[in-house]
Amino acid sequence: MQATQIPWVYCPTIPADASCVALSEHEAHHVLHVLRCRPGATVAVFNGDGALRIGQLQPNRKECAVTFTEVLQTATRWGSEWQLVLALPNQSSTFDAILPKASELGIARIQPVYAERTERGHWEPIWAKRLERWQRILIEACKQAKNPYVPKLLAPIAFNQLPTKSLGGCFHGSFNASESAIQLTQKPSLYSVVVGPEGGFTAAEEAFLATFSTPVCLPTYVLRMETAVVGLVAALKMQVGYPYR
């Protein structure tokens, strides 16, 4: 049975030699009462780091377990890894909306940055408080997208503190780009996509960006941040020949 055709549940720890795993209370409630799966239903269990198992639900009064019937080993990602370098928006609700898109697009890591136009005083007090919520958003989106890899959400850093030499092939959307075609002599193991804040980067940030990132022209109007993430990543994957399933 193909894993993409059945419900997915998340279990952070799946021992290699385990014949079954017990689901958390949250996952058990979701699969039994939200998805309305019945005892014996076939589900896929993933740990967010590539491990994937297929099994049958075995609920009882104390817990809900999944007994494995098939092991699917997802050893590698599809093609190169992708990283999203994202200037934190003014509203946390915009950030909430971007996270599911990152999961659906197969982003491996999300590096938030404080740009000059980011309201840093808004983000610093709430980051630790909302980290668990954001992790749950990423997991839920992976269930829907059938993505066995939950994106890693890194701690925010200042934009000018980016480790530019470890970003791989780096690209950003720009109206100043002369063309949309990407010319690469070889395909890097990592692609980084930079998306700026509302209002765009400042002139100083644009100059810094030009030292390590290639501008890409998107033939469209000014985009909202959540639209820019989807449009830019999708356009880049099409141009570099990303191997879809």
C-alpha cells in the first residue's frame, strides 16, 4: 500500500527494531476522533526525520498503539536540500501561514532573520513561548503533504550575521534582476531562498545580499510574504530541475 493514500500520524521516536509504537494523546485523539479512523485501520507513522512505518491501529482503554506491518525506509531526501531564509514579518499570524507552506514545499530548514524593518521588539518576547505551537504547525502540515521530513526551525539571527559561505546556491526575488533564468555550472547540495520583510530590504541590506545571493526575476506584481515564499521556491525548483516524486 502506498503511504500517500492513507492517514499519517507522528511519533518522534520509532525504534528500528520496534514492532509497534504507542501514540501520544494528541495523535490518538486526532486519528480516532478527527480523522475518525476505526480500530484496525491502516495508517503511516513517521518521526519527522525520514523514518516511515505502515501499521494498523490498536486502540484500548489506556492507549492507542500502531502495530507495524510494513517498514518503508526513506534514506534520502528528493534531490538537494532546501533552506528558507525568512525575514520575520510584522505579524506572527503571517509567520503561522508561511510555516505550512514550507512543509508542503519540502523545505529542510527555516532560518528566521531580523531585518532592519522587522519589529524585533515584537518577536524576542514571544519566540520561546510559541516555539512549541510552531513545531506543531510544521508537523500537521507534513501529515497533510505526506512529507516524512519536518523542517527544522532555527533560532532567529540578525540578517547581517548570516553564515553566507554555508548557504549553498542562494537566490532571492528581485525586480532589478535582468532575467529569470538560472545559470548553474553544477548543482549544489543545498539551495537557500531568501525572502525579505514587508516593505523589502533596505538599500544597505540589498548591497549585503548582492555579495552572496543571485537575484531572480519573477514576472508578477509585488507579492505578500507568504505568496513570495511559494512563488520563489516553486519557480526555482522548476528551473533547477528538482526531481519530483
